[in-house]
Amino acid sequence: MKEKRSGRVRRASLSPLTVIGELLLVAGLGVFGYIVWQPWHTGVAVTAKQTELAAQDSAEWADAAPAVEWDGVIPVAERPGPAENFAVLHVPSFGTTFANRVAETTDWWTVLNLDDKGIGHYETTQMPGEPGNFALAGHRSGPLINSFREVMNLRVGDPLFVETKEGWYTYRFRSIEYVLPDAVDVLNPFPRIEGTPGEDQILTLTTCHPKMSGSDERAIAYSVLEGFQPHSAGVPAELIELNPSQGATQAPRGDAE
């Protein structure tokens, strides 16, 4: 009697080279997907989210602000708690519609890496409206959020606007320098900039340099306070001129000097 043979075809085992090739293919697809996703996430999704959140904060602060005549004294912004959002930074030089929340502390995982925050305030430095150094940190490159990516776009005289519940602080860009990571004197009450210690109010932006290849150095951008206006005066006219969409977020609610 003849022995019956199984109808199943035996599959040849995969060679190590085949397995390695397939793994490399999967890895390559993953890398390609990340390369496509990362610029979209940081340049489109995060930007849109920050614009929306900034508009919400602005409307909330404007609605809560008293409609009284400003007495001409620049108020000192209230110091927030750790990781608390307390300001929005508007920098038309970074993109005409650039607006990004500012939170207390410069911790990566509670502020700098979060797409609803992204810019951190050094806790040891001053607040807007206070003589001294209001210093902020933000990533320039990275997978999650790049708030200070375009810091090199700043030119002498460019405006930067810091909005808080107290109102609008307008700064003018003065200079930029490159330092080593251990140059902590850029956070001093009066950093490396010409001016009058104890009187001038400085806005300092700190971020990694070079832009796309690591953090061997830091780029430090200095600006000096030029003026202030309360929410009752509406959005600064210069910001509306540079970013017309801001004109729809607030309207003046009374006379303000």
C-alpha cells in the first residue's frame, strides 16, 4: 500500500539577511514618516493651537480688565505658580501671526516640551514691569515644539509684545549674541547689554544654537521695554498693523493715556 503524502508545501525558512532587510525597510518607513510628521506638527499643528490658545487668553484678560483710565504707572505682572501660564509673547518677526503662551519655570516636561505652553520664564529673573531682566527660554529645534526657531529673524528696532492680564508690554529688539551653555550671567538682573541698571527693563530670549545641529552654544536676544498700555486701550496699534488678525481680538473699551 502506497504512503499518502501531505498536500502542504513546506515553507523555506527566512535567512538572517532577509529578516535584517525587512527590519531595515520598516525602520526606514518609520524614519520617513517622522521626517514628514515633525515639520507639520511643529510648524502647522502647534502653531495653530498656540494661536487659538493665545486668542482665548487675550479675550479672557480683556473681559476681566477694569475699564478705568490708566494712571500712567507701569504695573508689575503678578508672579505665577510653577508651570502656570501667565503671558503670551507676540513676535511678528517670527511670523506675522506668531503668538505663544509663556509659563513659569523652564522645565522641559512641564513647560518647554508642551504644545499648550512652550516658552518658560526663568524663576530667578524679574517680571514684566519690574526693572531688571525678564528672561525666557524656548526650544529652537526639536520634535515637539520650536517656539524660538526664528530668533535669527530679529532686526534692531523690531517690536516684541508681552501680553499679561495687566496689559501689553512693548519691547524693542536691541542685539543678539552667542554664548556657551555655562554663561549664566545672561540671567543677571542686568545682563550683557548697554543701558541703565536698576532702571531699564530687559526682555531676554534664550535658545539653543546652531539652529538644527545641537546645543553647543546659546543664542541670546536682548530687547528693552519701550512702553505699556492696559487692556482698556485695546491691542497695540503697531501689532495690529503687523498682524491685522489681532484687530479682531480686542476693541478699546474706554479712554486710556
